[in-house]
Amino acid sequence: MIQSVENAFHNSELMLALEPTESTINISHECGFFYMFLAIAVILFITQIRTVLEIIPSLLATAIRWKESLNLEASVRLSRDRDLVAICSIIPFCLTAYSFNLYEPTWMEPLGPNTRLWIIFGMLGLFFGIRTLLEHMFKPRRVSLKSYKGVVRVAYSFFIILTIFLLSIAAWGAVFKMDYESMRNAMLWVSALTYLLYLVRKIQILNSCCSFFTGFLYLCALEILPTGVLVTSAVIF
């Protein structure tokens, strides 16, 4: 039986293979705050680029040898510049964490882009806030002020180092067109390794100024507790 073209294809279906869409960077045009913070980060980088370049040798030395952390704190100018750069690193760190979903608990999924970005800023602030509170509560009595400053503020040095690593991975991935998931996994692994190196350097500083048992208790109170809360909120909830 001869049918017209319209009747022949009227009840037909186009059968195409369904392929999962490739994951992309989590930057939504609905997240107006992202671009506002991005502009602020660019301005801060331009104004502080000389300071960043000046402290990079000290940061690398701190990552290699624990004594360099005490030397950095002994220099008023270097420690002041390092603290300033650490503050400026908050915005690019949080923007990177948001873009690559480095912190993505299930309870954040139904929230809007702006809300998720603000939560990341809030969680980072809460993390450092808890650490600051614990620093005052669990300060070892027999540790000198110089050593204690090295123990506490070495976190700022490694925070800058981690931020530079994450931005470098993002730039590398953009240049060589790496897929989103590979960049995200690389960032998570680099974050974990940087944190482990930070713990090693902190243990070495503690061992130089107090007993191993005191240093271990201090490390658990100051690092394991707030980090455990952050990781638990990201993985379990």
C-alpha cells in the first residue's frame, strides 16, 4: 500500500543514542556574586602582585624546611605581607572551590548558585574561626611566643601555597583543554597532599618546642577537630 510522506513518518520516532552530557565548570550566569568577586580578585591580584612575588621564595622554603617557618615569622615585613596575601587568597580559593565543586555536600544541591557560593565563603570562615578559638583555648604553656607563632601561622603560608596550586591546575586545564572531572580530581589530590605536608611541618615545629605527647594533643585539638567537621559536612551530609 502506497502512503504519503506525511502518513509514513507521522507515528515514527527518531532513535538516537543518548549520551551523558559532559560535566562543565560550575559557573552559572545566575550567580552574579561570582563575577563581582572575580573582579575584586583580579583587582587585588594586580595591586598585590609584587608582594606575592616577594614572598614566594619564603613560602617555598617553608614547604621544604620547617625552620623556615620560624624565620619567616621573625621577619615583621615578610610575615605582614604573608598575612595580607593570605587574606587576598580567600576570594580566589572560594571561587575555585565553587567552580569545580570541591565542596559539594548533598544538602547544597537544591540551593541556588549565589547561596552555594556564600556557603563556601561561610564554611571557610567557620573553619578558620574554629581554629582561632582553639588556638587560644589550647595554647601549650611551655611553648615560646616565637615558636607558637610559627605553629599557628604556618597555616596561612600553606593556604597561599594551596591556592596557587589550585589556580595553576585551573590554568593548566584551560590551556590544554583538560576535562572538568580530571581537573577536579587533580585539585582534590593536590589539596590532600598539601594538607598532609602542612601537618608534617607543623608536627616538626611542635617537636622542636614541646614533647611529642603535648604536640600530638595540640595537633588533634587544633587541626583534626575542625578539619574533621569540614570533611564530615561535605561527605556525610
